[in-house]
Amino acid sequence: MQVGTITRAADLLRITQPAVSRLIAALEQTIGYRLFKRQKGRLLATPEAHALLDFVDKSFIGIEKVAQAAADIRLFKKGALQIASMPAIALGFLPRVVSRFASERPGINVSIQIRSSQKVMDLIASQQFDIGLAAVRGTHPAITIEPLLRTNMVCIVPENHRLASNQVITPKDLEHEVFISLGEEWGTRHMVDSAFALAGISSRLTIVDTQLSEAACAFVRQGFGVSLVEPICAAESLGRGLVARPFEPPIAYEYSLLYPCHRPRSRLTEAFVNNLKEALIENPLIGL
């Protein structure tokens, strides 16, 4: 019906003319009515054949849409990415990474839930999220935990502070400084306290105790005190009234990738993680 004759149909299908005739006869027998009538040596399509062709055309359009959708998924033009992240990454660094990632793949949808590291673990364990970013260690029966970055905490001070010119800052340097301390639930809190205790510093003045490193950075930008925070968060405040310096003795900090154990990783997730790692290399404080 598309090309007009059995000869052309045979050429299109790369089969013989008798084979085309046999296919037509078999189809007519299967469906129970005539599709073509022979008139003056030509085959003419019946009204029933035209009705069937309309349905077949619509079916092929549907198949083409499936093929296009498959291609779009392959090329990251379709898909969804659900991320759960700790605030230290999600409030500055992550939006920049996601914006660049999504702008190159305009057909995808990205959802970000910002929670504490423990809550991120709970969300990933629910198997409803593709990836989590948190400061956690150990194991979990429903989560695969992989190291993303091992680094050290940095000391942040106002840019006009007397310690801003130091190459390295030690506990002794902070003996009489107003100290913005991170909350007790931070895994590094006891290491920070131990560093000061081992240095014999007992007169450290802590006025503010906060659960968010972003809040600590904000206090330091206001010139209210100094703090020790993880470097990804500190990097977001560089050049905005704050400087960051290495702290000795080093206090290790580890960011982790969390994946649901019972949910296969998508190609979109793998591509995003690659972009995330590339962006970390650009961070000016990584390696301090």
C-alpha cells in the first residue's frame, strides 16, 4: 500500500514477488477478510485494508516513540536523579555542580533533599534515592558506602584578622580567640577538642556552638570569631571576608558517597558522580 505494487514491495523487503503474495494471503487468512482485490492486473486495497493501515501506522508511531525515548535515555536527554546531601555540600558546592550537569542534559529532572549525614543515610537506606553525600563511615546493610574525598579540616579567620597572614594555624595561635564550635554530633568535634587539650590550651573561649559549618563560616565572615570547618564549605566563603589556612595537627575529614544496595545505579548517576569528582579537583582548599 505504501509503494503501489507487489514488485516494489518485494524490492523494499528484499524478498521475491511470490513471497510477498504468500505473505498477503497468509495475513488475509489469519484476519478473516480480503485486504486486496485484483482489478485489471493490479491489486487494489479494500476499505478494510485502509482501516487496518491507519491502526498499523499509529502502532509504528508508538514504536518510533519508544525508540526515541530509548535514545534520549542513552544520551541523557531523559531521566531523573534523586540526591540526598548533607548541608555542607548542598548549600554551595552541590548547586554549582548540579547546575552545570543539568544544563548539559536539559531533559533530566533533579531532586535534592538536604539533611544531616545521619538522615541522608536513612533516606538512602529507604532505597528511594539514587545517591547520598554525607560525612559517615562504617557499614550499613542497606547502603553501599564509598569514600569520595579524604582531606583535613581548615581553620577559617576573618580576612583582616591577625592570623590571616599565617601559612599554618595551630591550637596555640587560637588560645584566646573567640571560637565558633561545631556541635557535639559532629564526628570531628572530639578530635578538635583533643587537639587543643594536647596542646595544653584550656583558655579557648567558645561563645557560639552551631550544628552547621555554613553558620560557622557566616559568624567568621562577620568578624565574630574563628573556627575549624571542612574545606568544601569553607571554599564557598573565600573572597567574601574570610580566609582559610591549614591547621596543625591535621584533623582528618572524610566525605562519602552513599548508594542504595538494592537499587541498581543508573548511567545518569554514574555520569553525575564523575562530574562531582571533577568539580572537587577544582576546589582551592582540597589538599590543604
